[in-house]
Amino acid sequence: MDLLLKNIGVLATPVGTAAQKGKAQGEILSIDNAMIGVKDGRIEYVGPADESLTASEIIDCENALVTPGLVDAHTHLIFGGWRQNEFGLKLAGVPYLDILRQGGGILSTVDSTRAESEKNLVKKGYDLLEEMMKHGTTTVECKSGYGLDYENERKQLLAAQELNKISPVDIVSTFMGAHAIPREYAGNREAYIDLLCNEMMPAIAAENLAEFCDIFCETAVFSPDESRVILARAAELGFRLKAHVDEIDPIGGAELAAEMNCLSAEHLIAASDEGISALSEKGVIAVLLPATSFYLGKPYARARKMIDENVAVAVATDFNPGSSPNFNMQLPMNLACLYGRMTPAETLTAVTLNAAAAIGREETIGSIEAGKQADLVIWNASDLDMIFYRYGSNQVKKVFKRGK
Ligand code: IZC
Ligand code: ZN
């Protein structure tokens, strides 16, 4: 073998190649005094310490906790500028959607992203990915949506494609041209939706620049009826579907995500009882973003009810320059336990296997099992509770991506 991790105090991992729901979400495998063997970037051995195993490189984990690498299944990683100039408005109590209505918010990031070169977006993304990796993240989903025209959406997606090549972190790309109505189409939303459906999405699909298509279904952004049209067209073009729904107002977004057979529904802070039942019936994965609730001063999504109703729950950062300028997965992990009333075991599954399933990678990552990619985190912690109980500092000691 190429690599042996020995003296693992506790190895904690979900098991399987599918999202875990209901009781199973909390039924993780925990092995004391474990060992992991890696060959060609894949896990070859996982189990109790076995002194007969050898490898060219041996890492002494000094009795620490080891988990799968964290999968951040929802980010808006690539953008120009930041939005610190809107922080004063936010502190003065101006709501997130009002800042957008005034032409700021997403639209101000669209201005700064359009003004940035692809090369600079790659450089900025690369530096962010390095930091994310130091905090335990080994795979990142990355949405466009700050171009809102063909050329600039494409520029963002090309930057993501380049980052997937040059960074050790794997990137999964999502087209999100339906993130807002761009300024030049204010008052003519039908024309922008037409442009999306008949020009932008077919071109992005033809160039294979994104696997997923996402939409911001929200008051003053895209209505459920508009979202239905766009998602239906995206499905027809071969995209797998995601949707930002019920983040701020309960407008039937969860119901729509279920109706459209989305792989995942994101946010769900204001999702109705009927919406949660619909997600459960259709097997839609709920991607919860508690760091956004924290930052916007909003309630937390009803994670407990979702798990109890057999919805597979994933947790991600929503890293973006407006509602969640944080890329450290450990913050939403703390919040999922403290305010989502999820257990540490359920939350571990939420940020590994279920997150992998939410981006179509459940066969290759998300758990520590023979055959899967050797994406691993060694923690500065002796057991699983520790990493959820402590907060505010980075508890990651060492990260492996494909055994490196
Ligand atoms: O830039 O504000 N919620 N989209 C939907 C975002 C947040 C990103 C942003
Ligand atoms: Zn988002």
C-alpha cells in the first residue's frame, strides 16, 4: 500500500453508496483503534489495527478522530469583489431582499464579477479552495449566477472547470443563470427567462459546462411558476436539478422541488409541512444551510422534522459574498446540532455521504470504505462529539485528498 493511517483513536463514518435517511442517517460506523490503508488514491483497507499491514508512507494519527473529507454541497464560490459595503445596511436592519430590490445584493456581485477576468476569478477561487481544504473540505459544489448573461456565466463556469483541474479539491459545477433578473432586463423578465431557456442553457449544455441547474425561487426573484418553466427546460436539456426554495418566504418551493423531481432542495427555512412531506415522498435531498440562518438572523430549517419524516438531510456552507461569507463547514456543523437539533452522527452523515449524494458523487466519496476515494480528515479531537461541541476555531489537523 502507498499510505497507512495508524493509531486512529476513533474512525467515524457513514456507510453506503446512497443518501441515508430517517434513523439510518444517525447510524454511523465507529471503530476504535482503527487503521486505514490507501493504494492509488483509493481506500484499500479500513478496520481494526492490523500490525501485518505495511506501506511506503505511515502516518501516526496519535489517537485522533478520523472522518471522511467534508463535502460542501452548496457554494457560490466564484465571484468578483465582496459586499462589505452593504454590511452597514444589514446592521441598520435592511432586509436581504430589500437590498436586492434596491439593485444591490446579488446584482452588485454581478457588476463586480462581470468586471473581473477569468484568470483573476481562478486565482481568487484557488486561494479560497486552499483555505477551505485547511478546514477539512475536499469536494465543493460551485454555482454560477453572477454573470447573468451568456459570456459571463460561461466565464464563471470555465473558471470552475479550471479550478477542478488545478486544485486538489474536486469541483462539481452548477449553472445558476436563474439567480436574479439582471438590471438590463428589469421590467422585462419574460425576455430574460426566454434568453435563459432558449439560448444560455442550450449553449451551456452543449459545451458540457455544468452538470446541474439551480434556480432562486423566492419572493421578488423567480416565482414558482417561472421556476417550473426554467427547471422543466433544464431537465429537457439533460441537467440534473437543484432549487433554492423557501429561504425567506414560504411560497411552495419545497412542493415545487418535489414536483420537478429535483435531486436536492436547498435552504428550506420556511418550508411548509406539506412541502416537507412532498420531499419525503419524492426522495428529494434537503440541503440545509444553517450558517445563512445565522447570518441573516432567520429561523433554522426544521431539520429534526425532516429527518423524522425520512427526508435525507445534507448540510453545507452556502458560501457567498452576501448571505454567508463563511466557507468553514465546521460552523454550519455546530449550528446543525445546536439549532437544528441534529445529533453529531446525523450531522456527520449530512456533511459527508448525504452531501455527496446531493451532488451525485455517492458512489465515490462521502464515506471511508474500501474502493472509495481516500478523502480523509484527521481532527484535533479524540472523539466525534468534540468537533461539534467546540466551535469558532479550526479543529482540523490534517487533510488527505486521494491519499495525498
Ligand atoms: O450573493 O446573495 N441566497 N443567493 C441566494 C445568494 C444568497 C447569494 C448572494
Ligand atoms: Zn445559495
